[in-house]
Amino acid sequence: MAIPINLIARIHQTKQNNIHGFFDKIKTKKWVKDLYEVLFLPQNDNSEEQLKSRFEDLQKVLLDLISIITDEKEEAEAHVKQFFETLPELYDQLVLDAKSILEFDPAADSLEEVYLAYPGFFATYVYRISHQLWSQEVKILPRVISEYAHSKTGIDIHPGAVIGESFFIDHGTGIVIGETTIIGNHVKIYQGVTLGALNVSKEKANQKRHPNIEDHVIIYSGATILGGNTTIGRESIIGGNVWITQDVPQNSLVYHKSEIKIKDNSSLPESLTFVI
């Protein structure tokens, strides 16, 4: 079959005119995974010299990735330096996140188990490193990093969100946390929670669109909390499947009441006797 020359020319022109460089997404994902392994997973050689060597390799890869985006080596070097200078603080935050999971999840037996097996912790790790790069105004890369966690865990946290200490995601699948969300300390979130915007028009892009969650709040599965002016007060419990678009005072219990009937199934109505 003939190759569509006009299409090739258009694609080539589009790529030439792109304002940011393209980089290897596979290389990016490997960098995220390798950094996680260095920080939290046991290696064959855990000597200080080996760890130092691996960190140096990680610095070089990040420099390559950012250099492609910025096209300015000095700027890229400054970003890499700043990121790795903040890494001790990020590490301490993540240890607190892991300890929160260990403390409150009855199924967790050790920090090692959290590091090895908990998608909520991995998603939090990816959020914290992508948020740091977002704060440094590195373009595109934080979004690609955060999407990697989304694809692996089903947890979608925008790198622009602000999340406090000891953050606990349980199960996690289907969680969505929008760009301008602000979450306090010691917050627990279960699967299927959406912290989203009421208005998704492009004109609102630079406005506060997502809710505020204060300290020590628990949000159970399926809850939807929307709006930039919506604040969930501290020490509140948000029950499953609720829909909230207004402030909730501190120390509140919000729940959805539905009617569930239980009866003998020996005489089901004909409409319910079917097979899929």
C-alpha cells in the first residue's frame, strides 16, 4: 500500500514545531521504578558505595530527561540538584505515609510489606516525587510520572495537588484527586473517592476548582466531593457513596442512607429470576 506522504509531512511538521522536546516514556517509568527500589526495596548489594553509585545513575537519567524538555543544560542541572536536595525530606514524608498504613490497616504486618505490596503507597510515592518536580515548574515530566502510577494502580493524583503528612490510601482503585485539591495531615481515603471540580470549563483552569480536606478526615469508598469552595472540616468522617458540594463542619459524620431489604428468596418475583 502507498505511504500517505502528505500525512508524514504533517506529522513531521507538528513534531518540529512542538514547544517541548519529546522524551522516552519507557526511560521515565524505569527511572521512577529504580528510584523506588533504591529508596525502599532490598537489593543484592546494599552497601553505601553501591547506593551512592545508584543515586549518581539516577541523577544522570533525570538530567537527560529534563534536558530534553528544557533544552538548557544549566537549567536542567539546577532542577536535578534541587530535586535531590529535597529527596531526604520526601523520603521522611514517605516513611510517615508507610507507617500510617501499617498503623491503621489491620492487614499490614510490616513496613516491608507496605513497600512491596501496597499500591496506595506506591501511588503516594509517585505523587510526592512528581509534586516536587511540579513545584519546580518542570514541564510535562511530572504529568507523565503521575500517569505511570495511574496506569499501574488505578489511582489518579494530579501532581499539583497539595497533600500533608501521614497520608493513608487503603485499596485505592478508582481514586481521583484533582490539581487544586488541598489535603491536610493524617487523612485516610478509601477506594473510589473523587475529589473533583464542579466546573470543568477551560476558563476555570487557573482557579481553585477542587476541595479542601482538613486534618484527620476519613473518606470512605465511593464518596464524591466537588468544588474549589468546598471544605471538609477536621476530624470529620465522610461515609461511602455520598455526594458533597458544600462545606462540612469539623467533627461531622456525613452518610448516605439507603433502604436495604432482606427476605426469604424462596419466592422471588418472576422479574428477578434470570440468568446471565
